[in-house]
Amino acid sequence: MKRAFLLCCILVLLVVGCGSEAAPTPDLVATQVAVMEAAAATLTAGAPTATATAIPTEPPTEAPSATATATLVPTVPPTATRSPQPTPRPPTPTNTPAVGPSLGPFTVVGVYSDDELNIRSGPGGDQRLVGEIPYYGQDVAVHAGGQQVGDAWWVPVRYGDVTGWVNSSYLARQEGNVSDAIASRAAQAILALRDRDITQLAELVHPVKGVTFSPYAYVRPLQGAPGEADLVFSRDQLLGLLNDPTVHHWGTYDGSGEPIDLTFRQYYDRFVYDVDFAQPDVVGFNETVGHGNTINNIATVYPLGVPVEYHFDGFDPQYQGMDWRSLRLVLEEYEGAWYLVGIVHDEWTT
């Protein structure tokens, strides 16, 4: 067998060596391929598999150092001694305003006595309710940084320990300070005047002294010359005045000196509620806000009274504040409650 195998090998070599032009037969080619594959399998036996030794299609990147890894991309939770970088978050409304400096104290206006002013967690009436301010609330700290929501301007506020957002339509700048009893009574009276609720207004009038109506800051007391004193009405007299056609003499127009001869309704429209005093720019609690040429003698005429002034700084910019208006409600205490004794209109006079 061995001798026959050797003779076959010699015969193959002789055929190959007879010329480079002769191509091997298909069977011999297949035999050579099989021998080469067997040899390759023998040489690579025990070597790592193709998967383990596969050459990457892209050159590997340089592995980051331990320092770079810790600084740029933490792969483990930070330790107690290392603070992670904060993740930026979009701002969301909270009940902590802190969006600007304080603008000073404000007071609640335009809210009825059976209601309260809501404090919201963010600007807008659909935000979560976080607190309430009484209808007579004072010392509401308003901060800059308000936001427009629909038709309303919302401002961040602090009232006591509560912070949040309030519709600024129900706030006015505050000057001075009074007790809650006085503030609440004045708030009730100014809304009764706005609503022309004479029945409610009469209940707030002093039961003994009645209420005096003065068109200007200089109040003319009853001790003046006959016919020259401001008009005073009792509770009962007040009830029917809006529909009373009687013309009364209320004094004289400042500047012209012409007589102020008007019905109560006409006087009311000109010298009581000629602008929306229930929601003014400023409320002065026992403080004078508007100053004109007319002498203000309220403190002299009402030594026991406390004035609450509802004031507008002006309406037309071309007048630079010369068109300011004020309505002062003067209250006095009687048997433990506060009542109206004076309704004093005021404006710039020449």
C-alpha cells in the first residue's frame, strides 16, 4: 500500500513538472483545497475563536482615565463628599414668589365682606389654592415680577406666612395702618357706595351724628354761618335720597364760586362716586394721600375720627397727576363699633 501511494505522488509531480501551462483536473483541485483546509484546521486548533479575535471595523477610542471619568461622566452614585452637578429644569410656578424685590405693602380692595381674596400657587385662577386674605386685609407684601394671564395681571405676594400669587386687580398700594375693625368697616362702606346700596350704607352711618357730605377737603361744620355748613343726613333721611327730586345747596364750586345746587343723585354722581373709588391706586389709612390747594381740616372737625382715603394718582398723562381724585370716609367709634360720620370728596383745585 505504501509503495503504491508513493508511485502515485511521483506520477503527480511528473505531470505538474511537464509544463506550467497544464491546469490540474477538477478532482485534483478539490483534493488540494481539502488538504489546505485540513492543514489550516490543524494549525489553528486551540487558537481563540473568530468571535473572540475579531478585528473591530473602527479603531478603538482611547479609554478615559479615572480622573476624567469621575469629572465628566460619573458611572457610580456620588459619595457624600461629592455633590453631583445640578440638572437644569424648566421653571414651574411655585408658592414661593422670590421673583423680585418687594414693592411695599398693599391692601385688599373690591372684595365683598362675605368673600376673601384667594392666594394661588402660581399666576392664574386655575392654579392650586394655597391661602386666603380677608376682604379688609392690610400689609400684603407684593413683589416685582408679575405675569399677565388672560386679562389679569398676577403678582407674587406674601401675606403672613403664606406666599403665592394674587390677581392685582384686588390690591391697592397702602399708606398708613389702622385696626381691622376700621379697615373692614371702610371696605364695606366703599362697596356700598359703588353699588349705590343706600340701605347698606345707612346701616353704616353713625346712629347719632349722621353723616356729613363735603364736596372738598375743607369741611364746613355746623358751627359755621347759617346756610354755609355742609349738609348732614341721618340714617332715615338717607334712605330715600337717591330718588328725591329736591335740589339742595351743597356749597360752592372751587375756582368759580358758583353755587353747587344739585339733587342728591346729581351730587352723588359728581362729588361722591365720580370714579371707581372701590378699586383705587392707593388707600391711605389715617394718612393723607392727595394734596391740593384746598385746606384739609378733617382732623380738626373730627378729632375722634379716622379717615380712610381712596385715591387715584391721575388719569390723563398730559396733566401729570393734576387730575387726581380722592374720596375720604371718616369713621368714629360708637358703643364698640365704627360708623361713618363724613364722606369727603377731594380733587385738585385752583
